[in-house]
Amino acid sequence: MIIPYLARIVLLLPELSPTQTDHLADIIEEQKSNGKESERNHILDNRKPCIQVSAELRKKLIQDLFDERTYDKNILPSDNSVEVIVELTVQSITEISEISSSFKADIWFSQIWHDQRLDFRHLNYCLRNLSLAAHKLPNLWTPNVCLVNTKKVTIHTSPSQNILLLVFPNGTVWLNYRISLQGPCQLDLTNFPMDIQQCKLIFESYSYNKAEVRIVWRDWEPISIDNPSTENLPDFTLIHSENKNTTLLYTAGQWDQLEAIFTFRRLYGYYVLQAYMPTYLSVFISWIAFWIDTKALPARITLGVSSLMALTFQFGNIIKNLPRVSYVKALDVWMFGCVGFIFLSLVELAIVGYVDKLDLRKRRVRVREFNFRNHTEPWNMKPTKNDSNNRNIHDNNSSLGTHWSPDYPTRQMQRESFFRRIPSAEEPRKTDGEKIDEISGKTFPMLFIAFNMFYWFYYIGIYRRSIK
């Protein structure tokens, strides 16, 4: 520092004599040599060999650091707010429950802060860090950062409490817990089973507001996954994790909050096999009735009712594992659509039965009218002059044993014409019920295909947009 200072003085001095100039140069050179000597001595001090730490020395160090006369755990490490760095490592995620709207996970959770009172660099010990047992934790000031939104948290004990406590020579404290937790998930089942779900963990200093403790995420990789296979669950996969910093206002002041948000994508292949494929079969089976004879009503009714019962049972089997939400889910839309198609097939069966009943009634009326005309027409004919003559001819030709009437051919033609108007068994025609069955056999599949296109394009589109 003295050399730049002297240089500035030289610029401000008036013109000097040669003798004065030589004297000033000697002063500058002397200060420069003194500075180099001081720097060399400092380097030699840093290279001084460290002191090997024995068990007795380590014990004394711990006693000195946590001496109640010099260390009070009720006093903050700093006069200003203490900055606590939080880091989270996910060891495993085991379950996501729709019934309880929660997820279960095992995590490593770290808190890092600086406590100047625990600085022991001046002792020059050969220690990179001082590892302490969990039972020393009550003797140490901690920021008491906890998970405020979890339903259940347990520190692993295998065989003892899984707590890591490190003190570094500069006074930095690293506190790590291995815990098992049950955290909340904000489940939205509108697009179930093609849905995206989020689960959240919130960290907060329970004992200190932001005026005393500031909690922040670690700058590099604040949330990490220990094992890539952890991201894959039986029915979900973890697609994204993010961290946020927020501030929450309580009655006692403002608190820093750290949010860890996990986004999961449901694997809907299970539901395709267990829900969608059986419903497809139930709908297809209900259509078989369209190709069964309209007179086989018991068989057709059995097919329709069996399909409806199978679909209802399958639907009940699935929703019993879901929460009782008051909004319509994607699976509900599918099930209601399939139930609607089966119900309409039963309605079509009723219409066909009614139409056949009307057709049968009309045929019976025609047959009755024909029988009535056939039996009454010969007795209601009035005798005419020709009939009298015919009778005389008949009397005269009684020896021939035949009866002939000139009007007989005409009446015979009328009867044959009436018989032609009544369809015979040798010339079958399609009844109205059969025509309805034929139309339904084409219309129902076309409508079902249209329903499938709308359903899958809509929900798969939402599913893909949510992933992006």
C-alpha cells in the first residue's frame, strides 16, 4: 500500500534536486523489499504443518466448542439473519395414493449454515471436518427447518437414528436427515386415467421468521434424484421436479418457504387392459343381438342385460379405488358412453319386439278376413235366372254326378287373387323388425367409432399438452 501512495506523492511534489530524488528512490526500494519479506513470512506460516488429532485432542476440541460458558445454543450465530441453505435428495418414491391424495417417499434432507462460534481454523488441526453423533444435536443451535405440509414424517433408525452432523473448520455446519414421509398431492382426476399429478413438499423454519433466519435453496442442483429407477412407479413416472422460493405471512411475522414440486405422469396402460378392453367387448357382445332372429327375444334380452351387468360391475371395480369426487372424470365419460350404447341396444330390442307384434297382429287380421270371406261368400249369393237354369241343367245331368256353375271361374280367380295378397311361406319377405335390425347393425358401429375418435383425440391431446 505504501508504494502506490509514495508514487502519488511524487507526482504532487515540486521539482526536486538530484540528491533529493536519489533519497526518495532509496525509500521506495526499502519499502518494496520489506513488503516482499512480509509476504514470504506469511506464506511460510501457511505452510506450517498441521497438528495430528488424537482421540484426546478431538474430545477436548468438542468440549471447547460446546462449552456452555462460550457457546449458548439459544443465541443465533449472527447478529443479522442467518442464511440456511437447504438441499433435498430423493432416495425413493414408493407410492401415490388416490384415496388419501398423498405420496410416500424416502429422502435425504440437508440444512447448511455458518456458525462463527464453531470456527477452529486457528488451532491448525489436521481435520477436514468434525463428525458428531446425533446425541450432540441438542447442544447445538439449529434453524429448525421442517416439512410443514407433510402428513407423517419418520427419521430412519437402522439401527440408530440416521442423522449426519458435520462441523467444518471455518464454522460451517452440515445437518442431514434421512427420513420417510407421507406428503400431500393435489389430485385432479378430471382426465383420469390420462392425467398429470403434482405433489409438493414445503420447507420452513418452524422457530424463526425471516428477520432471524433466511432459508434458501442450494445454488447447484437443489433437488436431486439418487437413482434414475426411482422415477418409475408401477402406475406413475416422475417427469419433472422444480423448486420455488416464497414468503408466507403469519400472525407472528413473515416466514421463508421453500417448495419442492414433483410432477408425475400416469401410466394408463393398466387401465386400457383392465377397463377399456372389457368395455369394448361388452359393447360388441350387445350388438350380436342385431343378427339374432327377432323371434328369439329371450336370447337377445340375455345378451343385452349380461353386457350391461358386466360393464356396471367393471366400472364399480375401478371407482372403488378412487376418491369420491363430485366432478366428471374421463373414465366416467367413457363408461357412460358405453352404457348408453348398450342401453340403446336394449331400446332397439324393445322397438323391434313391438314392431313385430304389430306386424303379427296385421297378419292375423288379414287371415281372419280371408277365412271369413271364404266361408260366407257361397251362402250369401242370391239365386239368379241363370242359376235356375243351371239348376235345371244340373237336374237333367244328374246322372253325370257333377255340379257346374258359369260363375265358378270368376269366384275362383277372386280367391286366388286374395291368396296372392297374403305372403306365403315359400315367398318370405323382411319384416319391419328385421329392417330395423339391419339398420341398427350398421348405425351402432358407425356411431361408436365416431364416439371413440372424439374421446381419444380429445383426452390424448390434453395428455400430451400437459406433458409438454
